[in-house]
Amino acid sequence: MNRIEELFSRKSDRILNVYFTAGYPKLNDTTKIMASLEQSGADLIEIGIPFSDPIADGPTIQESNGVALDNGMTLKLLFDQLADVRSKVNIPIILMGYINPIVQYGVEAFCQKCQEVGVDGLILPDLPMFEYQEVHKPVFEKYGLLNVFLITPQTSENRIREIDNNSRGFIYMVSSASTTGAKTGISNEQETYFARIKDMNLKNPTLIGFGISNKETFDKACRNANGAIIGSAFIKAISREGELSENINEFIQSVKG
């Protein structure tokens, strides 16, 4: 069983998925951060593939992408860094990125490397569903990779049902029509949206991302979904002065309570 599916088969609530950008803050921090995240209690790790035009991301993650690229991070180097990661990290690993670098790398070669290093799933916000189904799905499945789709408050019920029917693993609920890190706090309007999706009784679990930054927002998200995704707030935590592993543990404990 894929590690993402195995996670949701034994745990259904308060799942914490943490995003960070590969090669940030320093080029060789990637696997150190992953090991510290698991030791601190994260349930899922989402690694951002640095990209020059991360359209779904706000200033904090955009800046971390720029620093990582300046540090020299590449997709090839990321796979080299992950070559031995499964001897240190057991929780599910997802790569988040944009489709152009993957096409340039070669989709099948990319998927094969993902399988070799132990990646379980992909989040590709600019990959249309029809392109995934008609072109990439057989290759993803050949290498055991789950593709996670996103929904927003503007996604129609019919579209959400279609995504649910074509998903495995979980559905990524974007909390608002904005970029990552753009909002702090959860509004009443957002909670109404969360409750509406919960009432749809989807087949797949849901994780809420964008705007989740601390225990208060994590708790609110978990009341209407299986868990939440934190990105920008974690990037800020690992940007602070001090020992990286201590900053990570302090942040995760502050969120989980």
C-alpha cells in the first residue's frame, strides 16, 4: 500500500502535513529537515521543488524558492539528496512543484526517480485534470505515485465530485482564493466553506492548506477536515537564528499543542 493511503487508513484526524522548499535555508538542509519533522511528530512531508515562477505561492515561499535556486538546488540534486532518505524517514513524502521542470526532466524519468528514492505522491497545481488523465496517469500509476488535486471555494460541486472520483490519497482544500501565506486566521466565511465540503461526505480525506499557521488555525481546520497543511509559517520558523532541529521541534509542538 502507498504510504499516504496507509497513513489515512490508520489515522483520520489532526494530520499535520508540513511543506518546505528543497535547498532552503541551506543547500544541504533537505534531509535534515525531513528527519527533524518526523522526529517532532509531523505526519506528512511536502517538499517544494524550487521554481523561478511559483504562481500558487506567496512572498515567503517565493523568497525561499529564490534562495534555494541561488543556493544551487536543482531537481537532479534533490533526487541525489533523497537517495538515502528512506533509511532515515518513514512517513509519506510528497513532491510539490510545477509541471514545466518535470516535463523538461522527462515525465517518466522523473516518476522513476521518485519511486527509486521513496516519494509517494505529487502535488502539481498547474497540471490540468484532463492532461493528467489522458497523458500522465498511466505513468504516475506505473511508479506508484498518487496525484493530489486541489479544490478552492470557487470549485463547483460537480467539479469536486469529479476530482473525488479521480483521486487517491487525499484532496487538498485551498482555504481561500489567494496565494500561500497571504492570509492569517480563519474567517467565518472560510469555516462555512469547510463545513460545506465536509457535508459532501467525499470518498477521499481532505487536508486544508493556505492560511494555516499556528495551533488556532490548525485546530479550526481539523474540525472540518482530516488535517491541515502548513507552509509559509514553517518556512519562517526555519529561517530563524538558532539550531535548525530545535526550531523545527519547537514549531511542530506549538502547532500540535
